Amino acid sequence: MTTATTSTSKVAADTSGGSLRFYGVWLLGIAALIVLPMIFSSGGSLTSFSLIGIAIVFALSYNILLGQTGLLSFGHAVHYGLGGFAACHMMNAVVSHGWPIPLPFIPLFGGLGGLIFAVIIGWVMTKRAGTVFAMISLGIGELVASSSLILRSVFGGESGITTDRTALPKMLGWSFGSQLQVYYLIAFWLVLSTIAMYALTRTPLGRISNAVRDNPERVQFIGYDPHVVRYLAFCFAGFFAGVAGGLAAINFEIANSAYLGAIQSGFVLFSTFIGGTAYFFGPILGAIMVTYLQLGLANLTSAWQLYFGIIFIGIVMFSPGGIAGLLMMHRPLVRAGTLWTVIPSYLVAVVPTLAFACGVILTIETVARYSTGEAINLFGIGFKPTSPITWIAAAVLVVGGAFIARLSWRQIAEAWDRAATIARDRGYVA
Amino acid sequence: MSGAVSDKGAAIEVRAVEKRFGNVGIIRDLNLSVAQGERHAIIGPNGAGKSTTFNLISGHIKPTSGEVRLNGDVISGLRPFEINRRGLSRSFQVTNVFARMTVWENVRCAVLWATGHRYAFWKNVDSLPEVRERTAQILDDIHLTHRRDVPAGLLTYAEQRELEIGITIAGGATVVMLDEPTAGMSHAETDRAVSLIRRLTEGKTLVIVEHDMSVVFGLADRISVLVYGHIIASGTPEEIRRDPKVKEAYLGEEAH
């Protein structure tokens, strides 16, 4: 998964070492998925892993649009939600008709739900890229979300459509009553979808999608209709979003209008962008981080969405390549063997940067909890939001931290320039 | 003149083409004929409509009236990719490559349609031998093999211009149109580019817009002179050099 979807075209099979590493990464990922619930076996962590798995499939499907084809969608949750509803209806139909379809096949119908809507709506939507596409996707998103509350027979109104996953025919003795079995079902579809979406990036269509992203005008002069390319990419993205929605429907045993709303669309945009759109594995990192933060932060603070906003703005401004971009920046340095010259400046920067971050957190929490007077617990230290001592501490940390942190960041930049120049001279650009 | 003249007639035939933007006529009664296998240069002062002519022929913009034929078939009104699939390929005056993709990917994308892989999403693009061979061949032709894994946006200007030519010819088009391929190049780079163009368009029809007169007179079999959206003369380099209208309208202007 270290191969960039954009730049490096190194055929993995070129060298046996490269192919070994390539398959090694995949096998390691699969092994981790199998072993994880054995290490963290509490119900809470199983639920978290399940949600993260769903979020990864969803974010990867979104990156087919954003990262690979250059389409910014504000309504991707439509396909996720419709996939969820399709899966719920299918599960109920299987139960009431007694069809011999076990639960593990249900996400496929979720995918079909997302795909069919994409096939119908996509041709008009993908006629143009850029702002036009973004605006239409926003409109379609709102349209479907509000329709879901009106069309009660299909969407079940406010309460949504409920289902019982254990009522489906068993497969290999698995009834999927426990969260552990659901986790493995999600993990199975996660692996399947990830492989499929990765393979898609390495097909003629996948490469031409990149070309459409970079330069839709020029694509027309090498024989391709960018509209068709965008449409096909849109259909694939819709299918895999539907698979994710189907998995969510299995996990929660319900599909409701929240599945296809703007919040869900924003969530997937967040995850994908924070993770990084330029590399295939970026959205995986983003989905893990955002889902984990969402689950963790929501328990800690009522202002958790504010932190999300800050993280998102920080990434957009300082690291448009996301986490993956930050990581991959280091690849030429690792290859050229100059990474060690940068590490000390990183270590120096850790303390002031953390101090600055603590100051920001303390400020936000003081404001958020001022009226309730609820105490703030920051790394074991208690602060009273009404106490001037807290305010002074926050101010000192923010101002002092920012001042020293800026100096240390400048050190990093200088160390970076030196290391990158050496790497470039040695012929490592990426 | 090189290349055999096919019984289909002219490679490109532009008949009475007009292009208006609002009330402004950019191209007026344009007539142009390029024979099969000919190297045809279009020259003219700035703003004469040379790039517009390219855009009209390649389908980038549609003519207001008149028709364009490619190998005898009417192509005016077709979309650019439809015209490209019929064997006409063009480059751009402003470098127009896929900046975030590598040199290898750039050329390979330009090979995919012609090798019949189109929108395939069931084939591994790395395991298509004919695509790989053709891409490698073109990279070799444009001398960029050593830069194959560099993102196109990081190439030098001259390299980007060479890549531009590589992308243009990669699909195996029989009619190649190059819009100022040597613009902004040094003398040495220009010489290199000209010999590259000469070699890569061997046996093909070439239409070229160029400001560098040494390139034009060295490369072209025939020259058309475009002034204010109208072709005032068309002929061999010798004829053009002697043509009094051309001297007055164009070469005279350039001389001072």
C-alpha cells in the first residue's frame, strides 16, 4: 500500500524484493485485523473497530472521487445511506420470504443500492467537474436527505427501518449475534473492498481517472471523454459507499435519515482529507484517526467538534497532503539516509508544541465550561474554569508556547531544507 | 514532399470556415488544404488566429459556419476525443501535461486508447505488454527514459515540451498538429526539438504553428500565411518567400 496512486508507477513485480514488501504490507494488515480483537477484546473496543472498518471503506470510496478523479462531493453519504437502506430492506425481505441468503452477502446489496443510484443520477452530475459538480452533489444530498423523511414507506420516516441480523440464515454456524462475529464480517468486507479499490487504481480506468483529475482538457485529445471517466469513477465510488452503508446497517440493525445527511457527508470528507488524498492509504489513516477521535473526544469534552474543526483547518493550511502526505514527505530522506539529521529538530520542537497545544485546549475548555464550573482535567492536572490561575496558565502556555514553538519550527524547516537538498542531490525526489 | 498521397484526398481540408465570438469575427472564410504526408506550417503575426485555427480543426471549439474534413470525412462539430479517435492529435502552445503524474504515466495514458484498452477496469495496467513496449519506445524517442519516474510537473521546461510532443504522438495519430513546439526554447534546445519532430512525424501529416522562421523554412513542405483570420497565401517556402502580399503583411512587419 506504499505505492502512490499518483506518482510512482514502479511495477511492484519489477523486483522480487519490491513485490515481497508489497504483499507483506497487505498480509500484515490482514493479520492485524484477525489478531486485533484477541488483544482488545472488550465490547467497547470491538464496537470501535467495527465503526473504524466501516469508516475506512467509506473513506476509500470517497477518495475514488476526491483523490483519484478530482471530484469534490458534498453528498457522498447519499450512496452510503441508500446502501444502508437497501441492506435493511434486503435483510427484512430475506427473513420474510425465507430466501437462502446468509448475512455476509448483504453488503453486496448495499453496494448495489449505492451503485444503482449513482448510475441513475451520475450521468447528469458528472457532466462538469469542479464547482458545478460540488454544488450539484450538495443539492442532491439535501434532496435525498429530506426525501427520506417524507417517503415513509421506503425510509421509515424519523424512526428509520429496523432489522434483525440474527434472523437471517446462518452461515458456517455463525449467527452474527455477537459483536465479535459482526467485527469479522466487517473486517472481511473491509479487506475485500480495499483490495478491489486498490486494484481499480491500477487499471486503465484508474490511471485515466488520475489524468482527468490533473487535466480534463488534455484527456480529450488522447481519445478519452472525461465525462465518461468521471461517470464510471462516480459509479464505483457509489458502489463501495453502498457497501460501507450496508455494513453499517448490519452493525446497527437500523438505517435512518442520519445515514445520508450532510453530517455524514462532511464526516467522510473530513476523514479522507485529514488522512491525505494523494496516496491510496491516506483515507485509511484518516478514517482510523477521525473515527477514533470522534469516539474518544465525545466522551471527554462537549467541544469535541471544535477540535475537529481546528485539526481540519490545521491540515488544510499546513499539510494539504494530509497525514499520508506528511509521512511520505520523509520517504526521500529515508532513502537518501538523511532522516537522522532532521530528527533532533523534531525532538526539540515536541515540548513547546505540546505546551502550545495544551494552552489552546485549556483556553477552549475554560470557555466551554465557564458557565457550568465543571473542573478541567488535563493530563492529570485539575483546573477550575472560573479561577484566574487557569486563565493565566492558559495565556502563558498559548503565548509562550507559540513563541518558542515557532522558533523550533523554523529549526525544523532549516534542517529539512538541508536534508532534502542532499536527498535531491543523491537523486531521490519521491 | 514525403509520404504517399492517398486516394482519400487531403489529410485536412478546411472549407469556408468562420468563427465569431459575439460580433467579432476571429476567423473569416478560412480555406486550408493539407495533403497526406505533408509538413505544413501556419505562420502569421500575433493575434492572426493561428491557435484558433488549431482549436477549430481539433474540435476544441466549433466553427460558426463552414466545414472541416479529416481524410475526407467531415469532423467539424465532433467532440475533441471523437476527432482524436479518427487519427488527429494535437499539442498545446502552453504546456498541457498531467502534472502530478510521472512521465511514464503521462505517455502511457496517451497510449491506452489507441491500444484498445479504453475504459477497462478489469485489466491490470502494468501487465499490458503492448502498452509497456509502446510507452517505453516513445520515452526512448523523446529522450526521457531516465526521467520516467519524475512527476511531469517537476520536469524542466524543455523536457515538458518534449513530453508534450511525446503525448501527442503516443496514440499513433496519422495527422499531428503541433502548436509552437519550440516556443521559449534556447537555440540548442530548438535544434534538438526540430530533429525530434522531423523523426517522429516521419510518414505522417504534420501541421505546425511556429514563430521561429528558421524552424518553419527548415521543416515545412508548404506554408500558409494567416493574417486577421484569413489565409492570404499558401505555397512552398520558395513561393511564400517571394509572395509580395506576404512580404507586405507579415515578413515586412517582422523585419523592423
